[in-house]
Amino acid sequence: MHIRVINPNTTASMTAAIGVAAQRVAAPDTRIVAVNPADGPASIECHFDDAVAAVGVCEEVRRGEAEGADGYVIACFGDPGLNAARELTRAPVIGIAQAAFQMAALVSARFSVVTTLARTVIIAEELLHRYGNAALCQNVRAVEIPVLALEQDMVAAVGRIIDESRRARDEDRAGAIVLGCGGMAGFEQEISQAVGLPVIEGVSAAVKLVEATAALGLNTSKHGDLAPPPAKCFSGRFAHFSGGEA
Ligand code: 5HY
């Protein structure tokens, strides 16, 4: 199968790293195509970034439909544009936050999230409630590292994530750690060994959930809320959305 892994920010080096992490866990017959929009924020660290990035996510899903993608991963921990993207395709569309929360619930009674900046904590908390996982999450913690700084000094970043994860283990009674950023893809085994807990990273969790969904013959429901968008006129820079299904 062909899975389009969409990094919603426009940082190509992060897209490449996400693609490597996705291919590492993918099944032998799964082809990973890692992409990012040409237009949009270099990183997503607030509600405004998230709103702008959602349009790019939808554009990438439209391209994926034209290229025959069998499933999609939205590789940003805010899951930007998730339901809008699901309206555009019958293929499964899995956000890394939802994937990580669900996977953590399968291996722990309580988990904590370790993310980048304190100002993105509210985004994770809103998703926990939206997806029904809030009762299982003890805490959403931030290491105060900007998203793009993760790759600039990876050793220091991993060290701070390990320290925060240990505090989550000891203070939150967390049985597992969820990594709250697509830029943390590839760190999970090192962190898990250092902390002694299962560590769930969303890109890899989402890839396996896309494969599992497809293997069960499940498509995104087109009855009701995720039906294709109604045809209408779009103007200006979005004029190409006019007409049929966006
Ligand atoms: C992400 N931002 O996964 C989120 C992380 C965050 O550009 N990719 C980003 O901190 O919300």
C-alpha cells in the first residue's frame, strides 16, 4: 500500500526525518511518501499556525487522491485539518496525536504527554477531550524547546525529554509516555530505555494504524459528518476548490 505521510509544516529536513521514521516501522509492502506543503508555517506552535497549516494538509490530500494514496498520516501533534482531510477521501486519515493517545491506552492505565512548548499544551489537552482520552492522561508536560530546535541540538533535546519523562513517571504515576511532536520521531527507543516505560511516538503509531485500518477493509465513512464537502464557489487563492468535491 501507498501511505502519504504529511508533515504539515514546511521544514523539509523534518519531513525527511519523519519519512525515515515512518518507513522504519512500515510493512515491507508499504510505500511511504513523505511530503509537506510548499506554503505554510515552518513549524506549528500555536492555534494560528495550526489553522494555516490545515489548508496545506488538505492540498496534500488532494494531491494524494490524484496519486492513488491508500492512506494518510497527518504528522503534526495538533492533528491539523484532520476532519477536513477525512472529508476529502475514502482512505483512512490518521493524526499522530490521536494515534499516540489510542496506542498509549492499549499499553498503560495512565499516561503523560511530553511536548515542546508550554503554549502547545492547550492544543494537546483539547485533543485529549475531543478523542475521549482525557481521563487516561495524567499530565501534558513541555520541555520548552521550539519545534525546529529539536533537530538543531538533538542530544540536548533528547536529554531534556528524558528528564521530563522521568518526572512524569515519578510524579504523575504515568505508566507510559507519549511524545508530543512529529519532530521527536525516532527518539522513542532511546527514551524508553532511559526511562523504563513504554514510549509512544505518533508517526510510527499512525503508520501502523493506517495499515491496520486498511487491512480490516475499513474506509473513512462517507455517511454523515465526513461526507464529501458540498460543491460551491471558492474565490481568490482558493478558486481551484470550486465545483465538485474540494
Ligand atoms: C508538530 N508542531 O508535531 C507540532 C509539535 C507541537 O511543527 N510539528 C510541528 O509542539 O505542537
